Amino acid sequence: MKTHEPGTEQHGREQYSGTDRGGAERGGAERGGTDRGGAEQRGGPRGHSTDADVVTAEPADDGSPVTVSAEGLPGWLDPVAGAARTVRPQQLSRFLPPEDGAGRQSAVLVLFGEGARGPELLLMERAGSLRSHPGQPSFPGGSLDPADGDQATTGPLRAALREAEEETGLDPRGVQIFGVLPRLYIPVSSFVVTPVLGWWRTPSPVGVVDPGETARVFTVPVADLTDPANRATAVHPSGHRGPAFLVESALVWGFTAGVIDRILHFAGWERPWDRAKQVPLDWRA
């Protein structure tokens, strides 16, 4: 499962076991291509995987199928796709969904693209005026709707794509879903979150759809996420501690940072970083 992250050496260890103080955050922010304020499209993959793992689910209400496929991925995504097939819930977080099925079902889209600086992730930043988690970065995502379908199978896939389109304006037809991570739980908000892994095969312009919800939409190079200088431990006044990333003038922490941290680890992209470096959070977080 280990491989070299493009442009970095291979290292890493340690397991994430935290959550954030809220649910599957919603939002967006202006971004297109590799320029924060633009809308230009990005280039294609550098190389493709020959490992096909194709699953087609039942059609949605509009007749369109939901397909999960690892066929034709760029080679650098192979370890991520492999991890999605083998990782266990306990390896991602110590907080797992209640066995009785309780919890607010939601999904986030963990979307990988390829920009001017190589592999990157799509994130967004919540509006600073929001009462809950103002200014906090997150993946696109939100709660499942009844029209999304079965919450145990294809519902999270449709929800992740639908929410990403609503929040960032991306064209879901350009997204290839190549894997799904185990469902995780955020106790403080009772969200049961399914991280859906996507490859931005055909990039489309993205940006703020609702300024009242979102400050900006942006991408972060994977190289910046693996750079030890950009990593720290976020410390909440409640005592919660978890991984954090200082990238693109944003502090990424909580659930979002935890998922990124685990992906970097199990993909073999993690590099040694100073866990004693702390970033304090305030009670608004």
C-alpha cells in the first residue's frame, strides 16, 4: 500500500483518532483551475492505472447510474484507491457509527484533481458570518436527501456529488468516483459521514455559489499537505487534539484534517512532522 507521493520522499506513521466540533461542514469559495479567483480548467492525468474495479449501481431518479470505478486513474492515485479497498474503520478513527443505526447520515466528496503544481484536493471555506464553524475549511458535502437513495449503498455517492455541485458549482459529470472510505462518526453533532473519493477527470469551473454559506472554494496541492512545515496539532479548549494543516491561508483541522491525515498515511505519502507544534483553537471552533 506504500508508494512515493509525487515530489516527496516516503515516510509516515501514526493514526488519527479525533473529530471536529461540528457535522459534515457545508460551504464553498471562489476557485477555478489553479488560480484562487479564476475559472480556468486543469490538465489531464500524467499516467493511468490499468487496475479496473468497476461497480455500477441502480439508476438515480433522473435515470443516470452511479458508477464506482478505479479504471483509468492516474498512477499516483493507485495507493489511495488501494487503501479504500482495504482500510478498516478503526484505522481511520476511534469514533464509529452507532450500532443501532442512529445518526444523521451525510457524505463528503474528497475530490482529487491535477493542477499546475501537481496532484491537489478541492476544499472550501465556510463564511465568516456563520454561527457554526465560521471560516472553517471543509470538503464539499452535507446530509443525505431521500432522493439520494439507500443510505447503506449508493445514497452517499449521490449525496456527495449533489452537494458538491450545489456548493461549488462543479459539473458532477466530470467526476469519477473511484472509492468509498468506511463511514465515520462525529459524536458532538451525531453525523455519520461517508467520505467518497473522486478523481476530477474533466475539471470544470468552481466558485462560491452562496456567499452567505461560503467564503471561497480552493484547491490545495498534495505537496503542500505533505510538507512538514505546513503540519501541526490543533488543540481545542475542550482538550481535543488532532492533526491540522496550514495551507492556502487557511487552517484545516477537525474531521476534514483527520481524513486527509489518514489518506496521506495509508497512501504512503506522509512525511515526518513535528507533532509538538501546536495551534490553539478558540471556543467558536
